[in-house]
Amino acid sequence: MNELRESEEIESIGDLAKELGLTTRTLRYWEEVAIIESVQRADGATRGYTPYYVRRIKFIMKLKELGLTIKELQDLYIAYGEAKQTEKMIPKLVEILDDHIHKVDEKMAKLASLRKELVDYRQRMMTKFNLPKENV
Amino acid sequence: MNELRESEEIESIGDLAKELGLTTRTLRYWEEVAIIESVQRADGATRGYTPYYVRRIKFIMKLKELGLTIKELQDLYIAYGEAKQTEKMIPKLVEILDDHIHKVDEKMAKLASLRKELVDYRQRMMTKFNLPKENV
DNA sequence: TATTACGTTTACGTGCATGTCAAGTATTTT
DNA sequence: AAAATACTTGACATGCACGTAAACGTAATA
């Protein structure tokens, strides 16, 4: 699969999966839902990844680590396609990141109040535990 | 369905669902996964809920609002079955709550660091945006 | 009594993000 | 060229928490 010589131009899906710590299934799925690409090919032909595509996939991985959903990444991919140039996509990316930061803030707020409720509830239970009957 | 007179002993699933703001499907599902009960009955006979069961279901709802999963509630149900008395179940409940509080803490920590990364990343993107080529 | 308004179980559908076959094709190695 | 390995697509499986519909039984009402 590796030509071991100087040509590291095109990488196979298996090699790339190993390199990135993903499964081939994941790479195909991401392509299926249109958040990544591989090189053009005829139907049924083998997928190939140039360093350019690899960089873009790493970029997607980074954003996934940041908690972006497939849906958000799809929006970004569309913007990418429309922008034609990476630079023009950045405002959209920043917008999506802002959106996501906002969502994270909301989640954190919810968890904080949840935590408080849990602790309060726990306290009430503990108190109840030290009392006699009349429960449930 | 309601006998309108003094007997509010046994409630039907439809009435209870409405009262609690759940669907009948949810009540049957919860019973199916063994986190709630209804009165004993022959196969295929109609479900009935006494005030006791209603209280227990409200209790489960409360815990679900607190974010407890079905799995956690199943553990609690088992403990309830073993305890035979509500009071004896409380230590287990407190344990489950502690576990859950811990999980919430972990989630919050993750979100906090995620948020930081997002903001940093956003900042890097903004900076990049004000620079010329050499992207992706 | 006929209709309607419930109730019952069984079982497939949903949304995510893959995992896991299966059957066939392509490529690489011997 | 043959064998071994890796690739392809398609489709079903997973876990959660139900939604939805089918096909049927029962109970209340006009």
C-alpha cells in the first residue's frame, strides 16, 4: 500500500484511518454525510487522500473534538464549497464557533442549576433518612 | 373513566398520563424497562394506578428531571425491591445521586475546557482572517 | 345496539455516530 | 497468474427514550 519511496502523494483509506486513529467506516461515513472529501474517482474505485484532503480531515477532527456536531460541520462544508477559498470560509467558521460557544454556555448553565438541585435533593434525602416513617 | 364520586383510588393510564404530562407510551415504556409499576393485573387487563404508584411515578419524574438515566433508575428500582421499605432505599438513592453529581461535575469540567478551546480557536481564526494566504 | 373512546401488545421508526457483517471488486505481493 | 490483502457498497445492529401505527379487546355513551 505504501510505495515506501518518495511518493507520499496519495494515501489509502486504511492507512489514513490508522494514521488518524479513526476507522475506515468513520471516514466513509463522514464522506457520506458530506463533511469530508477524498479525491475524485470512478464508481467503485478505491478512495485516495492527498495531503490536502488529509489536512482538511484533521481540521474536521479538531472541530469534532471541540464538540461541533455533524450538522454544524455540514454547514461549514457547504460554506467551504461556496467560498472556494479557505479564507472566505473563516467568517462562517467563526459564526459557527460563536453559535457553539453559546450552546456550550447554555449547557453549562443547565448543568450548574442541575447540580444545585441534585445537591439540595440529596440533602433533603439525607435529612429524611434521619427521620422516622412517613416517606415516599 | 372517572367515577366522579368519592373513589379516586385507581386511575387509568390515560388519565394519569394527562395529569402528569406524559404519554401513555412513556408510562408503558417505563414499566417495560422496570423503573415504575402499576397495580397487579392479569395478562392484557387494564393497568391501574393507585395514589401510591402515582407518588412513585412522580418521584421517578423528579429524578429524571435531575438528569438520571434509565439505567440509574433501574438500579434504584432494584434497590427499592430489595429494601422493601422506602427508608432503606435512601442510602442507595443518595449513592446514586452522588454518582450522578460526580458525572455532572465531570461534564461541567469538560465543557469548561471545551469552551476555552473554542474561544482560543476562534481567536486564532480571527487572527488568521486578518492575514493573507497560507491557510488550511 | 352501534359507535366511540379508550385500553392492550407487538413491532417497526427516529436520530446520532458509528460497528459489524456480507459479497463482491481492486490492488498488492509472492 | 495465483493468493493474500485491502478496498468497495449495502444493509442490518447498537443504545437511548420514546413516537407511531397496526390489529385487536373492552368499556362507556348515545
